[in-house]
Amino acid sequence: MNDVKTCGSGSCGSMVNKCKMMKAVLIVVFGLLFFAKAMMWVSAETVNIVWPILVIIGGLGKFCPCKNCAGQSACCK
């Protein structure tokens, strides 16, 4: 019988939820950045500096593995 808990179950799923939440936040911030540029709330120079930083942060997040209770990779896709 398999005793491995699934994503989101109990405290073990909290790390998986944090991983998914971080990805969602980065995508929203990325979109808002370009929306703010289109609305002329921020300059093009600001966008040209900030968007690569957001991509780097997202890439660095890939180095931090999401694990489930058994220490195996969880469903962080």
C-alpha cells in the first residue's frame, strides 16, 4: 500500500502550494508590469530593467525543489 500523501494534503502540501503561489505571483507581476507600461504609469526604461529580473527570479525558483512528505518530487509542474 502506498503511504505517500498527495499534493495539498495536510502540512505536507504546504511547500507545493508555496511553489505554485510563487509562480502565480511572478506571472501576475510580470503582466501588471507590461500593463503599467501600456498605461504609461511606468517608463519603458523601468520595464526594460525589471522584466529580466522577474525572469531571473522565476528561474532561480526552479533550483528550489518542491518535495512531498516522502522527500520525492511533488507535483510542481
